[in-house]
Amino acid sequence: MSNNKTHHPSFSRRNFLTAASSAVVFNSIAVASGAARSISSSNDFAQNFQELPDNFIYLNSGTEGTMPQIVLENYKNNLYQWASNPTFSYELDPILGKHQHINRTRVAKFLNVKKNNICLTDNTTMGLSMTLMGLNFSSSDKVIMTNHEHNAISGPLQLLHDRMGLKVITRNFPPSKQLALMNETELLDVLLPDSKELRGAKALCVSHVYPTTGVRLPLKALRTKVQKLGIKYLIVDGAQAMGMIDISRGADHIAHCDFYACPGHKWLNGPPSTGILYIKNAHIKPPEFYPTLSQRMGKYSGCEQGTDCHFPMTEALQVRGCSNATGFAAMTDAMTFINNAGGASQVEKYILILAGKMKSFLLQKSPLSLISPSKSNSLLTGITAFFPFSWHNPHKIFKDKKTASHVVSTLLKKNIQIRYIGFHDGKNDEVYALRVSTALFNDDQQLKKFQHELKKVLQSI
């Protein structure tokens, strides 16, 4: 497996320090605020998430979401229905049955694609494994990923490298001090330059939103890069995007990808063990792609000999024995909840407003601490990643695991849940940062309380 040697564009951190707290940061709030006025108030949202205690500020949807009451109730009812008539539920029930036609249709409508583009999965990892283990890679192929990918991408690629010699090219993200100031073009040119090493790769495997830094890679821009470099497949980990970003249209529509895997249990606020795999080519078949987790491989008998095979690949992957049918049905209720809240686009804008306020709080006190981009609207997300810093000396930044863990555990004692996360800052340096996820059920009052308590913790380090 190879690593790149990248020359990054130079940025003036000093210039940023003088200008950030005014023009750069508040871009996210200024752009989103006016457009989000039609969305329901945050208090209305909070009332729908009754299982979160009133005194608990949950800012960790990047790890797991919660569930609104309607999803929880329907999930429970689905379980009772299954328990009352198990065989009928599995074999014949139109909503709970093994083919999942109705739920796949509902998901497809929410994402503005077709039913045969959609397979329902247990999680993002399952969808990515179906994809990476299903594609017919050879030892002469090369695949590109970044050094910030989750194990759901890096794990299968490592397996394929070890088992068959697949060449995996790892592109390094720029150091955090540069990333925070980059725009879309600058970042993508660093990650994916027009080079001989990258041209003609079989696949590009990247995340839509990175759990490490909170940066978004716009899918339309990725598609343009893939076409320019002659890369065959764009494979995307959408674990942090579904429910946070509107992926049903525009520059972030999943239709820009060849494969897109995402969960229902994080930002979407659906039940545990729910996810989605989108496959652009509904007619893909062996030998190009094999259904490695399926009870329907027999449908493709003879395909390798040129036999005309028309069985949809997503249905082959869907029928794999008893799966989380009750959860899939409730996941579609989470989509209905988002539609009733004003739609995915309005929800995204609301989330970005809260995240923009969090980034502004940091930039006004310690610009050096911020990791997440703040310059380009197209890179913004609901995740704010930053290094702990001394409140009394904001230029003093901490990048060690012990300090990050201390901040998280101290806040948890105050009933505030965030998390810390480790990643490679640049090529080799392993660092630890704090990650705040501002979600649909959070509001200004919670954010101000968190910032107040965070200040007290940072004053003590």
C-alpha cells in the first residue's frame, strides 16, 4: 500500500487570525439563516425526542442518533406485529417481508432514485463490504482512498491487498492548520491531483463527510474528478451525511456516485442496525459484480458465459435471510419525520446554523484550535472538530489523547455528551481532537450551555 507525498498550497495563518471571526466564519450562518426560516422551531423538534432527558445535552449524533417518538412507537408496533405472526411477516407481509419492496420504494422516493437502486442494510459497513467484496477487482487494479477513511473502507481494501495484491493508493489530507482555511477546489486538488499515479484507477473510495474533521466532499465535484482521472467507480461512505445533508438533489445527490453506503441510525435518527446501499447501475451483474451476501446468486447462473441476466442486484443483496425488517420500516418513518419538519434541505440548513455558531465561538476565542473548514460553504457540515486549548492562553493547543479524554469525561459529568477522535494530522502525526455534532434535536439554549461548560473545562487545563 502506497502513501502520497503532497505539496500543499501555502496559507497565512496570521491573516486568518485577524479576519476569521468576522468574514470567514459566519458565512455558514449568513447563507443558511434566511433560507431556514420556514423550518419548525427547535423547541418543536425537541418535543419529538422525548426519550432524551431534559437535563442531558447530547452532541454526538456522529456516533449514534436517537429516535423521535413516532419512530420509536412504530418500531415497537412492528416488533409486536412480527411476534404475533412470524412466518407471515417474513414471507408475505408487504412491509416486513424479506423482499422489502415497500420500504425500498419509500427510501428511493426520499432519495430521488429508483427502488432497484436501493438495498437496505444493517449499517454502512455492511453496504461498503457488499460493494468492495462484490466488485471483481484484479491484482493489476489500483484503488484510491485517503488516510482519514473509516475501517469500513480501509478494512476491506486491506483484505483485498493482502489476499490478491490489489494496489491501494492512500492520499493524505492536508494538516489541520491548512484544512480549516481551504475551499473546495483547493482541497480536491490536493487530494486528487491530475497525476499518472491516480489516472486510470479502478475505484475512488472516500467519505462524503469525514468523522475526523467534519469536512464535506461534494459529490458532484468528486464525480468531475473521477471522470477527469478516468476512474471507473466512485464509492462513497455516507455514514456522517445521511440525515445531516440533503443527499436527494443538487451537488450532493447520491446519483453522482456509483455506490453509496449510509446508516439510518445516526443523523437520520432511525433505529439501530439500519442502513442503505445505493447502486447506480441497477442492472450490474457478474462478472462485474457478485452478490457476496445473498441467497440469490443462482439468479445469475450463466451470466459469465454471456447469458442475459436481468435480476436486480439490489434485490439479490436484499434477500439474505432474516434481516432487520422491523427497523427498516421504522427507518422510513424517520424519513417521513424529516419531510414533515420541512424536508431534508431545510433540516440541513438548520443543522448548519447551529454548527456555524459553534465554529464562530471557537474562532472568536482560539482560531488555531479549529480543524473543520470554515471558508467554503460547500465543505461545511454539522460536525465541528477542534483541539482543546487553554482558555487563558488560546494559542496553547493540546493534541494529546489524555487532554481530549479529560475534556470529554468532565463534560459528561455535567450531562453533556461529545466525543474525542484520533486521526493523522498530515502524513504521520497522530493527534486527538474534540468532536461536536449539532443535530436536529439540539437548539441554541443547549449550545450556549455547552459552550459555558466547555469554557470552564478549558479554564482548568
